[in-house]
Amino acid sequence: MAKKEGMKLIANNKKAYYDYFIEDTYEAGIALAGTEVKSLRMGKCSLKESFIRIEHGELFVYNMHISPYEKGNIFNKDPLRVRKLLVHRAEIRKMSAKVAEKGFTLVPLKVYFKDSLVKVEIGLARGKKLYDKRETIAKKDQKREAERELRVKG
């Protein structure tokens, strides 16, 4: 099968950017069944409540919802099953050292096709306090107002 060039976004975790400060990002592959890949090609994926844990030197993503493939019948897997992320050991060691620090966690930010492979962008994140969230909303509103003013004048 010929490889397609570029990156096609499947799902984006906007809530992660609202709830966390993203300090660093990593790219990981994901171990999937065939019907899950077909479902992802149709864009049926949600990262809303998903999170990542390091267990026994491996990364696993929890609560990532991939809808069952319509024509998959008996080959469909559980939509919320735990899925293994494929990352180099050195990167896992770096991530686990950071997560051991107080306040850091791993969250999935994006799921996308890179060429013909499914990839997950992982964010090393630090939680925001309530006042940080308010500040983020205020900045977004100011930016929107400035863009609106430019559109009216131009």
C-alpha cells in the first residue's frame, strides 16, 4: 500500500489545554486492532476524559474512546479498553522522572495519522489552578476582541 504524505488530525484534546500547562510534548505510536484503525479513519475517536499511566516501564492510555467499527461485528474490541503506547525506553525514563516530580502528569493531546501510521501526541502537563484558568479565558477574550477590531477597521 502506498504511503500518503503529511498528517491528518483525528482527535484533539482541547480540554487538556484548558486544564493544564503543557511543558513538553512527545510522539508515540499506539497498538491497535484492525477494526479500531478503520474506525479512526472514519474519525470516530474521543480524548475527553483520557489519561496516561506508566506501568512496569510501559505507557498505557486509559479512557480513550474509539467507537466500534460498523462492519466489524465479532472483531470489534471494547471502545474504552486500555491501549499500549509505543515509545522508546529512554523517553519513558525521562517521562517517569518528570512524573515523579510533584504536580506533573501525562495527557494525550492529539491522535493523528502520520503517513499511514496512527500516532498520539503526549503532553507532559502541570495542573492549572482556578485563577490560571480565569486568566486563560481573559486572554482568549482579549485576543478575540482585538481580532474583531481589526476586521471592522480593515
